[in-house]
Amino acid sequence: MNPTRQQGVVVKLMMLCVGAAFLLLACQVVGYRPESSAKETAPGKVDTVKVAASGGAGPPSSSKGSSAPTTTADYAGLKLPATFKGTLPCADCEGIRYHLDLWPDGVFHLRQTYLGTPVIADDRGRWRKDSNRAVISLYGGGETPRQFEVKGPHTIRLLDQQGRPIQSSLPYELISDGTLTPTDLSLELHGMFRYMADAARFEDCLTGRSYPVAMEGDYIQLERAYQEAAKPEPGAPLMASFEGDITRRPGMEGDALIPTVVVRRFIGVWPSQRCERALIKSEDIVLTGAVVTVNELQPQAEAVFYLCDA
């Protein structure tokens, strides 16, 4: 075979390998499996969900329930589930009191109380461990993840926005006593709502967790919009947005407190939307034999994928 023709064959083989690699990019995201493709964008942040991809810290979460494990185990060098607390420095307040709940399924809840002010900031999302460092990153509703260095099974230390140690003698550690004491959250929620047989449930897009919905507050507006919207079948899930709480209420069976969603202010429903779109860091992509369609590239080497069945 002459050198020119041989070189052409090699180039074609390389192109085939690259194409095959793209076809094998994973479409599995921790804690959520898609239902169908989206064709329009709802207001706010409904169109994207920042979560860690498969291969992150902890086993995948189940969207069928939200009960936490009852025993602790070692995940990313931490004993989980557990609550981490501490008061960290603040530039324009007396301090920021952190209450961070971490579950081994990769979900976190965070409440920040700005001491000396009426400000309370809540967030939730998914966390993952850095593959090269003893660092965990919290991917929530913000533009950039919060990063903490794991100092021990019960201690983490806040890093700066670039993931570097903060050079200061001030306290930046959050400490756990080895127990989980979940905090309530008050924030804007986006996810799949369904109502059937006098029971309402809500699946949060950002975490994939499913909760019963209390029939109080602005719930009646949500249910009315759900009943009036076009659905493929009765009881089918429908994208909804509202300001609400994730709190703990007595369950229908027994007196045990279970995580429950309370609707405070109804925003809207989006019949053509689903939770299947997810922002995945390029280094989080894993090969599983599933097919994924690359839609567009976002800043900071993040790619937006339409998740699909192989």
C-alpha cells in the first residue's frame, strides 16, 4: 500500500473512533432519569439543572423517596449522612452561620443565616468528590459550585471561588458531631408535580428527590393549574414552579416526620417541559454505552446534553 493511501486509511479510522466515542457518552445523571425531550424554555432556571454525573460521590439517589439512611458510612472521607455547622467570616455582617446537610446519595441542603441581618439564604442540589483532591463541590442553584476541603471524617473547610485554600487565621471550618439534623429550606422550586387519588407529589428537578405536597398555603392554585393544563393522561407529571418550603411534617402513616413540600406562592406550570436537561462538567462524563446528543457548549467547559434512552 502506498504511503498516501495508508495515511488516508489511518485518518478515516481515527475519525470513526472519535465518532464512536461521542455516541457512547453517558446520559445517566445521579438521581434522575429523563422522560421526554423538551422543546421550549420556561421562565427562570427551569431549563437547566446543575448536578453531578454518574461516578460522583455516593450511590445514585432514588427519585421515588427522600428518606435518609439511618446509619453513617464513609463517603468521600466523610461519615454520612451528617450535618455540618459553623459560623464563618462575613464582610458586612457579624458572621454567616452555616447549616449543611450531606447525604450519601449525593444530595445536600444548605441554610446560610447572616447574623445581625434578616437575610437567610437557602440552597439545595447535588455534591460530588473531586477525583484528584480531598475536595467536595456543591452544585446548587448558584452560578458556581461551593467547594470544601475534606479535613477529616467530621470536618470540612471552605475554599475560595477558584477552589484554593483561604489563607487566613479566621475560622472557615464546618464541624459535624456525626448526626443528621435536617434544616428546613425556603426557596424557589422547579420540578414535576402530579396529583392523583387525592394525593399530590412533587419531584425536584435539581436533586431528583420526590416529596408529598401539603394541601395548604397556595397549593390550591397549583392544583387548579394542574387540572386545567393539557396532559397525556390523568395523573401525568407536569412541570411546575413555585416559592415554597421543604420541611418535615407528620406522615400519613404514623407520627414519624417526613420531608414535605409546602407551596407558599404559586408561579406557573409548563406543560411541554421536563427535568431531562442537565449541565454536566466535562470531566464528569462517563462511558456507559448510552447515546447522548450534544446540544451546545456553555462557559467554563460545561456541556449541555439532551438526555435520551439508548
